[in-house]
Amino acid sequence: MQLVILSGKGGTGKTTLVSSFAHLSGRDTIKVDCDVDASNLHLMFEGRDVDKRPFSGSKKAIIDPEACINCGRCQAVCRFDAIEQGEKSYQVIERSCEGCNACRVVCPADAIRLEEEDSGEMIMTILKDDSYLSRANLFPGADGSGKLISEIRKASLELENAREKLIIIDGSPGIGCPVMSSITGVEYGIIVTEPTQSGFEDFKRIYEVARHFRVKSYVVINKFDLNPAMSDQIEEYCRSKELKVLGKIPYDPVVNQSNFESKPLVVYNESIAGDEIKKIWDSIKSEMGV
């Protein structure tokens, strides 16, 4: 069974919720951090990396200067302006090449080849409680975030007894391709939103994405007491869509301490937000029947 935590944009408190769930669930769950552009879930836990693998999400063209006959057909067909005339032959501008293969197809001298390019790194981390965290880092400017997310999710499912455990997924923020890779095939989801107009609109968009992928969704309103009127609007919308609000997390200065000390919020007994998250965790477990 898989549970994904989503948000319509970054900064809503999604990872705060996930790290607390990860702490409360202990070794009985597998954790997956799908925010490969800015992976940070591992920072909240002690652990050690037990496996690292390179990831290739794209290919780049390479021109053999010895074989190139300087006909210019590759440059003419390239729609990305990724080929320029060099001193001895045409050459590829790596940062502009999209690996579309058009240049190789038109080259009469067979002087061009495509090679896999390292785009990131897949990492399996074992945490202090002996549970596993599957995560990755996509290199700055690299392509293939959706494919990379699919690969780290696949890696989590290949762990021993993975099919018998709950997999908690820290989904990518927003509604783009990485999010779709985060939620495909997932049974349950929690959407974290905040009581602002932009937060409300972002929430409605990510809900529609989750609904399209047939994810059974629930809602958590973070910092609800900063704008009670907007929180009421969000709850009214949820009622109209038959969406269950699992909890409303109050503003809590202890969150800053939690982030600064890199510890899950629920370890702080004085945290009122942490107390609410514990109730939310019990509620979602009941909903999933675990």
C-alpha cells in the first residue's frame, strides 16, 4: 500500500508532515522522497547511504571530428541551435543539445553518435530505525525528473517485503510531470494546503490531478489559524467535493526549531502542531485500515 503527501506548491509544510509520519511509523514503512530537484527528507534523520547508482535521463550528440565532412546538414536540421562550426569540424554545444537524434539521422558520413549522459544519482539510505529511504538528486539543469522519480519508486518496491509494508511518499510539489510520476499507481493521498487565496487555488489544481489518477485523497490545512475565514472556505469546498479534512494544523513557532535542529516535529512534546500531526497520522491509518 502506498500513501503520497502532495501540495499544489512548495513551502506548504508537506515535508514537515512526511518527516513526522516517517518518525511515527518507524521501521514498518518505506520512505520515498520524490522531490528530486531539492531532496531534503533525509536531512531530518540519522542514517547511512547503502547504495548509490548513476542515473541517465537523456542523451547528448557527439560529432567525431575525424569522420565529419563539414556538410552542415546537422546544423541545418537542429531546432535547438546546438551545433556550431568548429575549427576542424562541426561540434555540439552540450548545454543546448536535447538528444533528439535528428542530426545523426541526416549525417551522410555517420559521424554522429548519441551517448547517455549522467543526469543525477539514485541513493538508498538506511535510517537509524532500520527503515529505508529511497531518494535521488537530479543534477542542476538536467532533464528527466519524471523518469528519475519512477526509478526511485521502483527501487523502493524491490526492497525485501516491500509489498507487505506501507510506502510513504513525499511527492513533488506542483502539478507537473514529477507529480504525475509521484502519484501514478498510488492508492491514498494527503493534500497539504494553506489558508491563502493562492494556496486555495493551488490546492484545487492538485486535487484535480489526484482525482484524475484515482488517488483516494484527504486534506490537511496547515497554519489554519492565520486566516480562519479562508480555512472555512477550503473546508466548504472540501464538503462540496466530499473530501475529508483529516486535520487542521495550527501555527507553531516550534516548527522553526524543528527545521533548525533537523528533527521531526513530533519529537517535541511542547509542539501543538506536532500534537495535531499525531492525530492526523492516527486518522489516516484508520482510513487505510493499517
